[in-house]
Amino acid sequence: MPLLNAFWESVVIALVTTAYGLRWERHYTAWISVVMNVVFTVILFASTDLPPQMGLVLGAYIVLGFVTAWRTLRSIFFLFGTKTFGALSLTVALAESGNLGWTASFANALPQLDFITVQYIVSWFFIAMMVQILGLFFLLFFPPRRKSPMMMH
């Protein structure tokens, strides 16, 4: 008997991924992290029934991620780090369980895309922004520890 159902498994994976990003990607996002998160996004894309327009948005995001890694565009690495991927994973988990209702007022205000796609985008954006702000909070209040000269040999 499993301890978690599919929804809670997805939520736990998203939260663990986000926590990893908050802890280990506080200062910068490494090239290998960009590559792996783009690969994980491809897997998420291939394993999720997304609305067609969201599929296009995610496809463009994946292409941009590969270009970013290939051209080593460090200034936008944070867009493909574990905090952003964790936010996307959490958005997909919430969408699959029908819990994106909190985005409805935004989705109604942006009629250019279909309602469900806007819900995905708004959720992903807000969760990613919250996580990025939390990451800045951690960076400001918990700066990197410097090794003392006595410990460096």
C-alpha cells in the first residue's frame, strides 16, 4: 500500500525540488542544473495532458532552456533553475487535481489565451515569484558562511 497518492507524490516532489533550489541555488544556478531542469521539463511535458496552448508555451520554454544552456546565457539561468522547475511542477500538480481556481480572476482578465492556459501561466508565475522572493530573503538573512583562514589549508 503506497504512502502517497499521485497528487501528494507530485506535490512532495515539487516541494523537495523547490527546497533544494532554495538551499543550493541561493547564489547562482549552475549550467548542469539548467540542463537537468530542462530535461525534467521535457519529461513533465511528455507525461502531462496539457491544454494545447500551454503545450506551446511550455514547448517554447523548453527550446529557450536548451538555447540558454547551449549558449551559456548565465544572466537568465535562474529561469531554468530548480526553484522555477519546482514552481512548474507544483502548478501541474495543482492543475491535475483541479486546484487552480485561485487564478480564475486573472484568467478572466487575460482573454488572449484560453482560460486554462492562463491559469497555468498565472499559477506558475506567482509560485515562481514567491519562491524567488523567498530565495532572496534567505540570501539576505542567511549569507554564505566564509571559511576562516585557520580552516583553509
